[in-house]
Amino acid sequence: MTDLQVPVARVRRAILADADAVAELAQLTFPLACPPGSDPRDVEEFCRSNLTAAHFAEHLLSPLTTVLVAEPGAAEGDDGRAETGRLPLIAYALLVWTEAPPPTDGQVPTPTVMLSKCYAHPDAHGTGAASALVEAVVAEAAARSVRSVWLGVNQQNVRAQRFYAKNGFTVVGTKHMVVGSQTHDDFVMCRTVTS
């Protein structure tokens, strides 16, 4: 990974050629968001069953999902590609477009889109990359005339809850997330989209 202390991130729609890099980032970041006490075998199985390059290729080809990625911004005169010839991905988001309401006891303005995944590389925390990604998510939602974006965040993941609150999301209910043999309690957070 290159130096990620650049405060500006470029956000774009992922392409099929990004599937491997998105999967690598997903498998690195998902375990970091799991609550203490999560069974590592369950987490590994979840990654194998949901976060592979093949899974992301399916998402990239589906009209029901959108994958956005963030790359580090470039210093003047440097395109950030260094010796690899391509930019590293520092954050990604997966949106699921469905008419089904969120599985929550709270109210979410509809139509809505589920922000299924939104993760940043640990080295990119605090750089603004994840906030830029969230704004791109909201722009995607607005472009499709969606009234809200909702997500689930583990009730023990206070850092993520603070991040989402700072980016305009509020807790509207609860839901459960199954990872292997464990059921985790999530807050459902929602952000209203204005056109």
C-alpha cells in the first residue's frame, strides 16, 4: 500500500477489472468491523462466502447493485500509480437497489437503497476518503430519486456509529446480522436524500 496521507480521494464506479482489488480490501476490512468475541472461523467463512472476487464481479455485472471505490488523491505532478501502474483502492461501498423495505423495527423513508458495505483501509481512516465515498453514495441515490440511504452497523462498533452520525445518518431502528453461527445486533441508521 502506498502512502495514504493525501487528504483528497477520488471516488468512481468500480469496473470489472477492480473485482480482485475490492475483494482484497473487503477481506481485510470486514474482520476489523466485527464485534469483540466474534468467532474468527465464522468471520473467515463469511469472507469466503460473500467477499470474493467472484462475488464482486457478480455485483459489478448486476443492475441491482452498484460498487463505488475510492482511490488516493494525487499530489501535484503524481498520478499515484507509483511502480504498479494502477492506483490502490482505499475504500469501497456496495449499494443494493431493492424495493423491499429494510428489515428493521424503525421507519425508513422509501424508496430507499441499502448501503450494504462501506469500508476504508485502516491506513485511510481520517483522510476523508470514507466521507467522500458516503457523499458519492448519496449522489447515486439522488440520481435515482431515492429518498433515503440505510445501513446496518454493529451496536458495539462505536467508531463506525460516530462516523455515520458525522455524515448525516441517524439511528432509526435495529436488526440482526448473521455471521456464521453467531447473530449480532445492529443499529439501522438512515440518511435522508435531498434532490
